[in-house]
Amino acid sequence: MNVDNRIARAEELLATIPELPTVPTVIVSIVQKLHDPEVDIQEILDLLLMDQVLTIRLLRLANSPYYSTMKNIVSLKEAILYLGLDHIKEVIYTCSIVDLFREGKGVIDRATLWSHALGVALVSKRIAKKVGYAEPDNAYIAGLLHDIGEVFLNYYLEPMFAQIAQKAKAEGHSFHGVESLLLGTTHNEVGHVIGRRWNVPKFVTDAMLYHHEPTHAPQDDAGLVSIIAVADQFCRWRSIDYGGYEVSEGGETEYAAWCRMAGHFPGIDADAIETILRDLDNAIEDIRLQVESIFLFI
Ligand SMILES: [Fe+2]
Ligand SMILES: [Fe+2]
């Protein structure tokens, strides 16, 4: 089944779910403004102040050890000035999606889902910096949201997702392979459809759709999608995964992603890849601590 058919099936599936959560419109407006190069900080501040819960979360996260601020940030203006617009962007995304992860429901628990999302976000950002991708914060955002379709299947199609998870575990398959078989679509298309409804930027919906098939990604986002694909594989190999339900894919997806990256970023050869992977391995305990720190402070 081709991607268009799988997207159509994802639309059908989502239409059967009443009360599909949405991202508050104020957040959609903020996110759109943050991707505008001409953005006015005062406008962002005004929009943020309309959402008190978001404001409180944002200040807590800005004061967390991950952002390791030396001073106590007490106002939104300070947070924006101190962290800069790029970091604020990733903090806002992180704070905005936390409510989609719920306690006590679903096959996979909230902490596990969060760890994988944050782990892939942090690893993607590190890889982006190392390969010279111009906007590492966008890599964080795309990494954070890459599997949002999985989060939805887990919470909103629980009986079916339980079957998918059990089959993947018993037979040693990837989730997306089993999803395709049992649902006629996968978390990639489900995420893509949801992302489009939320008006998230195209680089995010491309990462959602193609992170298991980086060779199919459109040329303009192929570099970023490949970074997410490698980060996803890396996290699964280092057990920042879905609690052992899903086996790691073979090396084909990762190899394809590195090849695609080589076409986008100069100097990506076997030696560079080895160095990047070694650096990531050396940083793995730090990455785990950062995941925990963000998780606790949000
Ligand atoms: Fe995935
Ligand atoms: Fe993933």
C-alpha cells in the first residue's frame, strides 16, 4: 500500500475517535510566530501570557538543570532573553505536548513514551550539531514529535494497539510493520495527519511520516528526516525505547539515513559516522540524565 493510501486510512481511523485532543490555538499561534524570521518578542510574550499553565511550565523548565541557568529566571521576558528564541521554541513545544501523555492509560506507560520522545529529541539535536545542520533546535522539535502517532494509537486505540505491541514483541517485528498489517496504516501516517491538523511546520510532519523510510523523504527535508531516523535507531539500540515491546530494526534504515545525510552535509563519511556514534555513546549517561531532568521539571 502506498503512502497516500496509508494517509487516507489514517484519516479514516482518526475520524472514528471522538474527542481527539487538540493543541490549544494559542500554542499554534505561538509556534507559527516562532518560525517567522521577522518575529516580534513582545507578540510572543503577549500570546504566552494568555496561557497560564504553559507559562508556569515554561518557567519551571527554563530553571531545570538541562538549561543550567546560573540565575533564577522569574519572568517570561527573562526566559526569552536568557534562553534565546531558538531554545524557547523547543521549551514551548515540550511544554505544549505534555498533556497528550496521560497517566494510567494505554499499553505503554507515560514515562516510557516520554523517555523515547525526549531521548530522540536530545540525540537528534546532538547529531544535527555534529553534521552541521543549520537549525539544531528544529531537530529537537522534530525528534520530540516524530512518534506522536504512536502516542495516539497507544491512548486512543488501546485494544488494537495492545495486539500490535504483543505481536511485535512475540514475532520480533517493528511496530510500523505490524501496524501496516493490522491497521492498513502506521503511526507515521497517523502522526502526519495529526501534525497537519495542528499546523506544525512541514519539517515536523515530514519527520513524522518518513523517519522509518528516510530514502522516501522529500529532498528539502531529507537531511533532517535522516538525522531523526538515526537518532531513533540509536535510542532504540541504547534501550531508550518502548520498554522492550519493539525490537530494534536491522541496520538498513540507519545505513540508508547516513547515505542520505552524506548527500546533504559535507564530510559525512565512514570515519565521521564512527566518530559521531562514539561521541553519542560517550554521552549516553548524560543524555539519560537530561531526559530525566526535563521529565521531572515539566
Ligand atoms: Fe516511529
Ligand atoms: Fe521512535
